[in-house]
Amino acid sequence: MENKDLLDKVRSKAQGWLTKSYDEETRAQVQALLDSEDPTELIECFYKDLEFGTGGLRGIMGVGSNRMNIYTVGAATQGLSNYLKQEFADLEQIKVVIGHDCRNNSRKFAEISADIFSANGIKVYLFESLRPTPEMSYAIRKLGCQSGIILTASHNPKEYNGYKAYWSDGAQMIAPHDKNTIAEVNKVHGADDIKFEGNKALIEIIGQEIDDQYIQDLTKISLSKEAIARHHDMKIVYTPIHGTGVKLVPAALKAFGFTNIIHVPEQDVVSGDFPTVVSPNPEEPAALAMAVEKAKEIDADIVMASDPDADRVGAAVKNNEGEWVLLNGNQTALMFVYYLITRWKELGKLQGKEYIVKTIVTTETIKAIAEKNGVEMYDVYTGFKWIANVMRENEGKKAYIGGGEESYGFLCEDFVRDKDAVSACAILAEIAAWAKDQGLSMYSLLQKIYVEYGFSKEKGISVVKKGKSGAEEIEAMMKRFRENPVAEIAGSKVVAFYDYATLKGQDYVENEVVTLDMPTTSNVLQYFTEDGTKISIRPSGTEPKIKFYCEVHSKVKSAEELPAADAAAAEKINQIKASLGLD
């Protein structure tokens, strides 16, 4: 499409937002965009409609069809309402749960969504104030609801907000429900199609009672109560980074038996502006900096942080020299899996029908732990909804031990169907207490795992490409890697290449085409090399970036060999970046 054609299309679309169906403030902002000499912002706001990705609806807040506002949120809620009424037409009363995080406009979007659902005759359970995403998932199942939504943009910068839609099992929607909902949302052509006038009789405010039930159920997954009793006063520094974790993580830690939880007061302040951090993402060292400083002051045992909607957890521990180091998502996932399987085994809970789940871009060392202990492992796509899908299929047949992904998400319990930083923080603290019982620090426990199951080093590389032109660049990069697979990476021959968009792969050792057993296609490519290296490439479903996941492996005989193995792996990753043209 030529630039003029695009601009004409965008202007026409924007004109539709100047009718009386839209509020006065919105109309004024749209008019200002139309009047501006530079059409860049107008194009960005209207060139497309926000779509559901791996994380649902997510975007920058502002006016326009490509922004998060009461009309895009309203269209999503109206479309979901229409679909629920079709799917559950035989039910006397359809029910949904609504939660929200700390972000600017999250409460407003949640209340407007409650009005729209209720205007469509749907019973709404609306949390009284901000709550973690996993608690909303829990409430869907606990209250017997058909769906639920949470207003959150997870760990994105403060300009963003988002809308995640869930199904009756408490998991984010997958096919056919996501596609069917999108189809219904696309039928909502403007504000006139949205029922904004709520029915207050159908809106019930919920809060403390669900909190109490959720925390009580979480305590049932504890596997080392005696170790906690012995080390209940270990020093735990926790920060919610201004988000929803402040509500429940300290309460959950106390319920597990921990008595010495140290806060970072400045970050307990609930704020969508995230005043103490540039980005409220526990994957980034800067987000944990204040908590680590606090840990140094008091000589803490562990540092933990959750993102704004408390589904991801970041952690820091002391290394053998007493220096604080951050664990990455692969390392925390490794420790969770190792601990859970080990304790299930020690407690006689392994009966041969247990399983764990990881995403295809998460470390393969988890597979080694599962195989050695006779536990089945499932590999799924990125996005916790795929882990939840395996849980749904195995419900009542097999026992779920745990599941996680490299992007700092883990789920230890089966009665929630999304990653859960509340339970993850409690179990991380429990692991620290259990390790102490064996004379180990968290860091030395990780080293022990590497010696037993092999050392792995993972590095995520994100190439950011913003806006419409950026999306086109990302598409071109994927096309190049797909159509011209590399034969060698960092001096090691490629032995397998998988394309999840076609569900076909090439085994170069056997010289044969393989079929990938996955529930649907996905825009992901993977390379495996002779020396055990794995490279995964995928565009982000929620952010304007293309992601490269590098994973290298080596064997070590003792903890003393780990520093050299780590240095060699770092050099190998630099070579991989050069091979892929990412320098």
C-alpha cells in the first residue's frame, strides 16, 4: 500500500472516532492528531486494530484503534460477551471474574468491562482493588465461572496496558476460543456496538475471602515444612516493584511459616508510574537494584521480586564469594524442577504418572532432570496458556509436578492455570530453607545441579523494531532465516532445523524430514548443532521485537570446573551472535 493510500485509510478511520458516540476528550485528541502536520502519530494510532497475541490484547495507552482505551477495551469485552452468550447459551447465568493490576487506567478499564459484561446479562465478580493475575485465574475455577479477564500489561513499560482473556479452566484462551472471540470482537465496528450502561445488580465485589482461600490452598503445596520451621527466620528481601504482589506475596510467605520478610518500602508504594524503576521487569537487573542494596545492608539469604501483575518472579542470591548475583529464568526453572522432583521422590509421591512442562525455548537441562528421575516432560510453545493446555488434557489422568518458562514464569500448583509469582516466591524461599538443611546456599545448590545434570548457559537476545516499519523488518528477518537455514553456527554443524510454522523439520544426520507434534503452528524456528547448542528464533507476541534464544552445554566433573565452563560458554555465545549477524 502506498503511503498516500495508507494515510487516506487512516484518516478515514480516525474520522469515525469524531462522532457523538465517542466522548468529548477522545474526539478532541483525535481531532488534534488529524490536524497535526506530522501524520506519524495518527498512523501509529490507527493503522491497525489491536489484536490478541500470546499475551492477549496489549498496547500503548491513548486514542485510536491501535491503542489501549475504553473503546478498544470495550470492543474486546463486548466481543467476548457475545461469544460467551453463544457458547454457554444453555446456562441460566454466565459468570466472569475481573481483576486488574496497578497500572494507570487499569481500575477504570476493569470497571468499564464490568459494566459491559453486566449490560449483556453476565454476572461479574470484580475484585475490590488490584490483585495478582494468578489469583484471578484461581477465582475463575473457585467461583465456577465461564471466563475471566485481567487488565494488565505485565512487565511492560508504564505507557502500556493490556487485557488478558481466560476460559473456564482458568487458563488464557487458545483455539478455538481465542479465534472465535477475535471474530466477535472484529464484528464490533464502533462505540455504538458496545453496551456501556451496566447493570449494578449483576456486579459483585470480591476480595479478602478469595485471598484467604487462595493462600490457604497454596500452603498445601509446601513440601518441606520441617525445614521451614528450622529456618523460619532466614532473611528474605521481597519487592513487588510497585505492583500487585504487595497484596499477597508477604502474606503467602507468612502462611508458609517464614517470619523475617524484609520490605523495600519505596517499592511497596502502588503506582502505575513505577517511580523507582525505568522498567518494572524482574528480568532486568535495575529493577532489583534497590532490593539487592537492602539485602547487602542486612546480609539477607535471598532476594525476590515480582512484576506488576505478580505472575513473574526474579531472584538474587549470594555466590561463593558472597557477592549478589541475579538468577535468570532458566536457572530458577531448573531449581524449581530439581527441588520439586527431588522432594516428590523423597516423600514417595512419584508413582509413574507424574509430569512436568517447559516451553521449547527453555533450557534442555530440565529434560535431563526429568528423564533421569522417570518423570514425563512436555515441550510446548511460548506462552503459559500452552502449559495450561497440557494440564487440561492430563487432568484426572496424570499428576502435575510443575511447569515453567525461561521468561521468569513458573507454576507449582495445579489449581491455578497461569504462572504464579505468589506461589513461586513461597516455594523459592522453601528451597532456600531446604538447601540450608543440607549446608547449601542457593548458589551452591545450583552448582550441584550443574555438576549432576550438565552445565548450560542461556542468553536471550532481543532486537527491537518499533512501529509499522519495525514489524516489516521483523517479518523480513524471519523470512531470511526460514528460507535460508544456516548450515553451521559458531563452528558447529547444524544437525536439525525445525520450522514450527509448517510443523516440519529437517534431520540432517538421518537426512530426513520430520513432523513436529504440536497442537497448532507457531512462527518459531529452531536450530540444533552437533555440540548441543540450541538456537530458537521468534517474534514477540506482545512487544515490538524479535527474540533469539541461545543455549550452550558442557559437562563438568566438579563445581571447581564451573567458572571455566561459564567463560567458555560466554565466548561461544559471542561466536553464535556473530554467526547470526547479531553483533
